[in-house]
Amino acid sequence: MSEPTQPRNTCIYGKGEMSALIRSFDWEKTSLGPIHTWSAHLLISVNLLLDSSFPMLIWWGEDRIQFYNDAYLRILGTDNSKKQLQTLGRRGEDCWPDAWPRVSELIERVLSSGESEFVEDEMVPLYRNGRMENVYWTYAYNPIRNMGGVPEGILVVCTETTHTQERLQHNEEQLKRVLDHMAEGVGIVDRLGKIIYSNPMAHQILNTEGFKFPERSSNSPEWYNTRLDGTRMSDEEHPTTIAMSTGKPVFNYEFAIERPGLDKMYLSMNAAPITDAKGEVSGAVGMFMDITKRKQTETELRASESRYRTLFNSIDESFMLIELIFDAEGRPEDYWIREINPAFSRQTGLTKAACNQRARTLMPGLEDLWIETYGQVALTGKSIRFEDYNKTTKQWYRAFASRVSEETPFVIVVFDNITAKKELEQRKDDFISIASHELKTPITSLKASLQLLDRMKDQPNTATLPRMIDQANRSVNKVTVLIDMLLNATRMSEGQLGLQLERFNALELLKASCSHIQTANHNFVFEANPELEIFADENRVEQVLVNLVNNAVKYAPGASEIYLKAEKLGDRVMISVRDLGPGILAEQLPHLFDRHYRADFSGMQYSGLGLGLYISAEIVKRHGGEIGVESTPGLGSTFWFSLPGNIELQQGYLQGNLT
Ligand code: ADP
């Protein structure tokens, strides 16, 4: 659309609404006078204003006569623009009665300094679109100079920033709503670490309702942060400070807060730096959660774990945690060894390296029974106690297996090597049958003698009578000796052995211990200083020696010499009995002095209850002495025992043990 007539002499060329209005305006009524009298710079300025599609205003001359363009009218809305149309050519003061003090102040500043003024996002309430609106403006007041450089007017270039401001405000409100309803505590600190914002959850977590955060520094007597190990944390270590100094976010930083009179509180914090428009760090935001309960549980768990770990590592029973492996049909086929304790390693020889290995890989000979048994425990939850002989290790085990929980195929197995116990039981069984046999022989012979005597009671003069009586006596003696031995052994094991201490000659003792033996095959060789004396219970020591001599005769039947020796060794008296018999196997040596132990001489028939050496050892120990044996198969054996020679010193010990 073009404007058909446009008098050239008006010097106003624009085609818009305001250009038309300016051309038709009666300027004579204003202090500016008709257009053709206007100065060139006023005309240039007004034309520039009218040609601009950017909102602009001009105030000219002493009266600050007002001009503006179409773009300016448009942002005022229809209602205001109509009103504004009437302000053309009027004095600024009349156009802006309310805002004039502020406007005129800016105008004066620009005119006097000659420099423009720039104002960003200033809110000016405006009646627009039928209501009062908070309108934001960004504008510049620029001087318009005459040819002499003196500012005569003001050009205002303005733009409305309400939308940007509204958007910002909207964003801020939205952010606030999010922060207000967050389940995490949020705190924002400035560059100096001063808290400038905290959300409601932060106060709820920290129990600081009404507490003025910004007034406190991170560490003070009323509030300080500690590391997890309980030591004080410096401000530099605070995650928000770290985020600011490194410019990088910090995740899951755990620390504690201590406040006098309040329980220690643990927090986990994520922190991120906040940067300004120039990309410089201007603060940090910290988001945190209360992890006090979790930390307490962790601490309790750790304490309990370490208690059980100590128990687990120190108990004598072997302990193993296993995880069952089932085949497609749900049958147990193997198990993982997950944990073992030191006792387990000691007993099986398997080290920690066995953990997380399959049992069948580790022990190829493992019997199915074990896996089936553990599988049943895992499936049914019923604990099992059982004993089994392991053919590979040749050992007896007693095991207890129990399921850890219903949800997992874990089973704990506690087991014990009971081979020694089993062997003792076996020896006891053997002992009972031997003892019965040993007692039965003299009793049968006694019975026979008594039956004969009974038949002879009417012919007392028979020559066989004294023989029968003699035989009966010997049988009774044998029974008595056996019963004595049994009683002795019982008394020994119950610690009821009293000692009658006296001084006696060693050589005489050696000789006395062989006097009862009637043997054509053996020759006794004695070696002792005739002066050597012993202070001990003579009968008991003789009992020991008789035992050793009897054994030498019994177990070395073919060897002629038996050597008995007594000598002083330091403050002790050492007595030994040496035979040249078949000797004893090395693996049997450690057991000879055990109760009921009898080395198995296959193919040879030896009588004995396996008690002699046990009783001897007890008597020697009771004297504070030592007993032992040295033997080489094929070369004979030397049984020895030592008794303390320093009588006075040992007396206390011995008396203390007298019962
Ligand atoms: P017992 O003679 O009644 O079997 P002991 O306790 O006296 O019981 O001896 C235990 C075992 O020690 C015997 O069964 C025998 O095997 C072995 N033993 C003892 N003395 C000798 C020896 N001088 N030579 C070889 N073996 C012996």
C-alpha cells in the first residue's frame, strides 16, 4: 500500500502510521515550530526513527517534545497505543507524569555527560491488553548532537524483555518447586562456601528448621564435619569445595556431621560446581541423603563379621562354606567350595586356593555320598550329622551340615577328624576281648585244678595234690596280677597314685627287677655304680623296671642278652633296659605309651593288655621324670626312663602330687 500524496517539502518521508501523523501534525503549536523550520539533525533523527522497525522514542529540545515510531506503538498494545498517539509532539513531562522524575534524571545525565545510558530488564508496570502488566524493558538513552556536538535531544532505543524475564521467572519457580519437593537435601553455596540456599528437605534431614545456614561456617564448635574414621574434616575436603576447586562433580562423598547434644549423622553427598555466564565457577550445589542408619548397620555388620571371622579362624573344628550345583533334573552333582577356615586347611591340606573351585575338580576321588548328603541338606533344610571313612585319606570324619538360608544353595559344613578317637575305640574293643581272654585262661586252669582237687578230696595223700594246689595258686596269682594291672590303670587315669618316697640303691633295684624271671634263654647284664642312689617310690619304680624287663623277655625271645643300666646324667638318674630283639617300627613308637596300645606283631602270639607301658609312663611322670624308647627294627630296643636326682628340689613337686 502506498501513500499517494506526500508533500516533498515536509521532509518527513516514512510510509507508516506515525510518519503520516507527524506530517499532518500542527507543529506550530509546539516549541519546535513548523517542520520546514526544523534543524537538519532533528529532521535526520526523526526520519531515522520513523524508518526503524526497532521501537524508538525521541525527546527534543528544552520541552523534551516527544516523537516515537510504529514499532514502539505496537509493543504498547492497542489500548495504550491509542493513548500514546495523543502524546506526539507533547512535552515529555506531560506524557509521563508518574515516571518523569526517573526519566528526566536519565535524560539530564545523558545530556550533561554526552554518554549514553543503558538499562537492562527494568520493570515498568503498564496497563495493557485490558489489565495491569509487569512489563520489562531493556533500553538505551542516546544523545542526539547538533552540528556543534552539543546534545539537543535524546534517542531512546528500547525493547521489551518481559518474555525473557517471565521465562526466567518461570524456570526459577519450576526449579524451586522441584527443589522444594525433592527427597534429597539440597544446599547451594557461593564461591566462599557460604550457604545461600537450602531446600526444605535439607532442613528436615539436618533437623535445622529455623536454623540460619548462612550464618555458620562449615566447621565451628557447634557444628563440624568428620571423616568416616571419626577425625575432623577440613573445609577444603567438603565435597562442594572440591567441586569448586576442581570444576568437576563429586559423587557419593560420605562424611559425618557432629553437633554437641545431637547424635552423629552420616551424609552421602553429590556436589557439582555452578558456573556463571562467563563460565567461571561461582558456587556449588550439594545434594545429600541421610545414610546414618545404613552406616550404623554397616558398622554393626562389620563388628559382627569380625567377631565371627575371629571365631571362624580360631576354632579347632574344620569349617567350610559350600554352594551346591544341581543338574538339569535338580539332582546335586557337585559343589563349589566358597570359604574354608585355617583348621580346615590343617586337616585336609587344602589351602585358600581351594576357594571358588569345584569339589570334584579338587578331589577327583570324592565319594558321591558326600555330595548327595549336602544336596539333601540344601534341598530339605534338614541339618545332618554323620560319620564317614574317607578311603583316599584313610581318615574318619564326623561332619555336621546345615543349610544357610532357604533362598540360597549354601550349606555350612563343620567337621572333625575323629580317626584318633575311632582308633581308641577300636583299641578298647580289642582290649576287652584280650582282657577277657587273658582272664579266662588262668580261670579255666583254676577251675580244672579245683575240679581235680574236688575229686581227690577223699584221697588227700595222693602225690598230685600239692601240684594241683600249686597250679591253682599260680592261676590265682595270674588273675590277681591281671586285676591289679587293671585297677592300677584305672587309678592312674583318675590321678589316684600315691608315692612313698625313700632312698634306695640303684644296682640292687636293677637286680631285684629280674629276680622273679625264670628264663633259660636270657642273660641279664647289669651296669651301675654300686654307690648310686635313687630317691623315689621303690615299689613303683621296681614295677616300671619289671615291666620293661618282662617286655624285653616277651618281645625279644630269641635274643640272649638283656642289658640293665643305671647312671647319673646331670642331676638325674637314667635307667634303661636294652634288648636285641626284633625292634619296633618307627610309626608305632609314638603310640607305645598310650593306654591299650599293642603293636600288631602279625603271625606272633603275644599276650598282654597294652597297659604295662601306659602304667610305667604314668609312674615316671608322677615322679617328675621322663620315659622314652629308641628302637631300630632288627637291632633291638632300648626303653629308658629318668628320675630327678636332686631329691630336695624335687621333693616339693613330689609331695605336691601325693594323694
Ligand atoms: P603289652 O605288653 O601288654 O601289650 P605294653 O604296654 O607293655 O603292653 O606294651 C605295648 C606294646 O609295645 C606291646 O604290645 C609291644 O607291641 C610293644 N613292645 C613293648 N616292649 C617291647 C620290646 N622290648 N620289643 C618290641 N616291642 C615291644
